[in-house]
Amino acid sequence: MSPEFNYQLAFARNLGWVSEAEQAILRSKRIAIAGLGGVGGSHLLTLARLGVGAFNIADFDVFDLPNFNRQAGASMRHLGRPKVEVLHELSRDINPELELRTFAKGVNRDNLDAFLDGVDLYVDSLDFFAVQTRRMVFAACASRQIPAITAAPLGMSAAFLAFLPGRMSFEEYFRMEGHSESEQLLRFLVGLSPAMLQLPYLVERRRVNLDGHEGPSTAMACELCAGVAGVNALKILLNRGDVVAAPKGLQFDAYRNRLRTTWRPGGNENPIQRLMLAIARRSLSPASAAPVPRPLQKPVERILDLARWAPSGDNEQPWRFEIVADDHVVVHAHDTRDWCIYDLDGHASQIAVGALLETIGIAASTDGLQASCARRPDSPEDKPQIDVRLTPASDASPHRLLPFVRARVTQRRPFTTQPLGDAQKKALEAAIGPGYRVLWMEGAARRRQMATLLFRSAHIRLTTREAWEVHRRNIEWGAQFSEDRLPDQAIGVDALTRKIMQWALQRWERVRFLNRYFAGTWLPRLQMDLLPGYRCAAHFLIVADQPLAGIDDYMAGGRAVQRFWLAATSLALQLQPEMTPLIFARYASEQRRFTETPSCLVAAQRIGNELAALTGNSRLGSEGVFLGRIGIGPAPTARSTRLPLQRLLHPVQPSNSSE
């Protein structure tokens, strides 16, 4: 015993919530904890601070870097050390008088009797995927009349179950006998969390792979579990308070601010559970768990892997990468002017390529590098080639916008109408850099004018065959995410409108029929243009100080756009491009025929005149770079992702420039 330690003084602050007599009882109790990774270490330290006097702890593993996000004891000084050894030290630092029995080979049939010897309570902390060992330990607890509890960290929640002597057992609840390991894991998950409160905010389902024994975790859930398990341990050991025991369970989800108590008579044989199991088999099948890319080793690969998240119209990604050397990449770009009505003279693609080049420069800073870009003058304008050279940066610190490259996203649904503050606008204006300025369209009246203009402009978009050809090609139906198109769940309309659009866009005759007899454009225009156009903080137009003369000017404009967008993301602002009025205005100002529908040509001229009046700029065709709306709002739940880097790599060809 440490001469400086005093049990009564160390745990005196527990008194009041427990009596002195109860604290003495806790000191006399022994708890078994199997598994010290995940939530196990937190359980041990929490219960040690409660004043429990003895523990049997078991784990065969050592601490490694992937443990750092959640496991008590995971730190640089403990790398490679056995978890049992580290947690033994940490718990003894709390209470040097602890009586600890350690099982450095984990729990198995050979040491199970010793592990449960003299135990008053078993707290399950085994790895989620250790299903056979878990069944063995719970069965042994049931036969020995030892109460056993489990608190599972799911998402940002704690799901709690208790199996008490004389009540429903673990096996009676989960019904695992005779099933495959993958089915047992599924039954364990669904049985742990009948409410499934955590599922709505799982942003990457591919990270859940039961067959591959992979799943995400958070430290918050582990700490919540330690609290819930600690409270129930207190109630069981002191024989006071109501313990929710199987077939009842509870789940508290801190992310969703919800507490749910469930009751499943028959456990997983309950009809509700059987239905949930059927749903889970489909949603968590191996096919739904896409492989997670392995970390890239070379800096040039890491840079390109991040840079590919640059924005492009309808997620076209008009670029491929040729890695010539570790410090040299050739970007093979292309435009879509030959088939896309919105890519007038390839300018939309050129702006996207500029955004890519800016992102490459930002991404390079993660490895202390800088990127210089030069377009090859002999490459065609519709298929430009850009040499990107990577060199050490004088300032090796990461770019301030680096964390927001992947977070930057398009939100097509309404925002709040809270105006931007002066500091926000100044930060956005500073981000675009010299040579450009931002024209703001703010206030209810101007937002209403802009929303009306967008509503009329959308009529052109939805009634021309040339635009229909683009839309039917660039939307992926029934998708929350899409690697190379726009997922339908991200376009900003409700489920009914999506179904109508999917049906109509299959054939031009259907579009014409709906437009002629059922006002087919009204519903999508209302949801995609009018309401979002009004529900925002402001609309904005980025204009160049000098007329944009060619591809290099448009690529430079794209770089400014990306800086603006990333700065908006850093300010927790949502953004949506509104480029079609700008494009139609240019068609009209240059008297270029973009459709065989005469009424749309007249409408484009009107849109151009109104936009010029609204922005106070009559040279939109030559100076306008980017039009959009901005404001405060939730992040979208659906979005375009990107093609994996491997699919963006251009076949290696002889370079036109010398190394």
C-alpha cells in the first residue's frame, strides 16, 4: 500500500450518492472484465474510481495506433505494450490497494473457471467480433448465477443489456445456436440495439463489414458505455435501483438526443426482431461494404487522391492523371462542349480544371510541397495538358484550407435566411485573391428577384431537348452517393418528384407530355429553384476585373472559385452553384443558337437582361466567372463522391517535355 494513499479520502466524493456502508460494500466486491480494448479500459478505470476493490481482467492484445481513437491506455508511451499490463498500472495509479488478477492470454476454456472465481459481476468488454468467446463467458456466468452486463458503443450511443440470475439468459435472448458466424454477428448487433438509433447518422456504410470484422467507433460512445455500465454495476452490487434486464434493453444516443427502452419477448425470435434481421441482412451484406482503400505510400499519390475531390459540373471529373515521376504529374483534361449544353466553349470544364489545379496546390502542402502548373501551349484547347511540378515549399506548414477539401460539397436544399456577417463576407472576398471581386445580392427583395429569375431560367433547362440529353445521362437514380454522376437523392427534390423525373427522363416524349398537359416543370422548379433561391443568406457573382480572354483565364477563375468555396466551407457555410442563368445569358448576348426551341431563345435573352440589371454588370458574358447562392444550413446527406484514383490514372505515355 502506498503511504500517501487513503481509500476513504480518495473516494469520499462518492459519499452522498452512496452511503459509507455502501462504499465499504463496493470495496469488497470483485468484477471480471474480459477485453480491455474498446470500452474495457474505460470500464475498469470508471469502476476503479467508484471504489470497487478487486478485478479480474483479461486481454491478449497489445496497444497499436488504430486503438488511439477510443481505447483507454492507448498512447505513444504504451505502443506495443500488453493492454493488461498497461491497464493494471493505470488502475493501480487510481487505487494502489486494488486486488488485480490478470489474464494475459485472454479468456479461454482453460482459464475460464479461474477468471470467474469469486466474481460478483461480469462486465462484458470483448471485441464485438469475438462472438464464440462471448457466448462461452455468458453461458458460464448463467450457470454460476453471476450477473452479467454489456454496454456496446454503437455510433455515438450506448446500448445496454443485463442478464441477471433467474432471468432470460444471453443465449435465450440472442438465439445464436446453429447459425454461421456472420449470422451470429448480425444477431448480436440487432439484439444489442433493437432501436438502431445510431443508423441514421452513419455517413459511410462501406466502413461496416461484419464478414471482414471491420467497423467504425468513437471515444464518446466508449465513455457513455462506461457511465451506463458503471451505474448499473452500482445498482447490481448494492442491490438497489431498477436494472433494465433482458428481454428489456436501453439505448441512449447522445448524437440524436434520444433514450429508448426496448422490450423484445423471445429475444431475436420476436417477430419485430426477425423483421429487423431480414432488413439488416440486406443493408449490411458484404456487397454493401465496399473495400476501404489502403493508405497511399507516395506523396504524389496522396496529393492526387485528395485533389480529385475538386468540384466539376454534374461530377464530370474532366481530367486524368499521368504520374511521370514522383515530382511530376501531367493532367490530361478534356471538355464536354460536343454534347453538353452547359459547357459553352468548354468554359465550365476549364473552370473545373482550374479548381483541380488549386486543389493540387493545397493538397501538396500536406507533405511540405508546393505545386507549379503550366499548360502545354501545343495541346488542343478542348484537351489541354498541364504539367504539374512538385517542389519543397519554403513554408512547410499545411494550407489553412486543407482540412476542407473533402468536406466541401454542394447543398441543393434550402438554407436559413440569416444574413452573412461582415467578417464572413470579408473572409470570402479575401479568399478569391487579386483580379476578382464578389457582387452580393442580399436582402429579401433581391433574393426574391433572384429566385424568380432562377425559376424562369429553369424553364429553359427543363423544356429543351438539348438539356434533357444531359440530364438523363448525368443522374444516377436510386443513389445516395455516386462516383461519376449526380445521385438523385442530392438533387434537392422529394421522393415523389424524383420518381416522376426518373420516369419522364427516360424518353423525351414523356417530358413533352408532362410539360404540355400537367405543368411538368412546376414541381421540380419549385423545389430546385424557387424555394432554395429565396431560402439562403445571399446570392453572389464572382467577376473578373478584366475580360476572360481564353482557357488560361478561365482556369485561373476556377482556382479563385475553389478558394472561395473552401473558405465558405471553413466558415460552416453551405453553397450551391447557379451557373445556368449565366450560361444562357452568354448564349443570348453572343446571339448563339443553343436549342431548336424558339421560345427558349427568347427566354434566354430575357434572363440575360434581368441578370445584368440585378447584378449591375452588363459584361457578364466576358467577366462573369461563377454564380451561386450561399448560407447556413445542414450538410447534405447525399452527395457526389469521386472515381477512385486508380481509375483516374492516365496510361503512361512519352512526355512532350523534357524532365
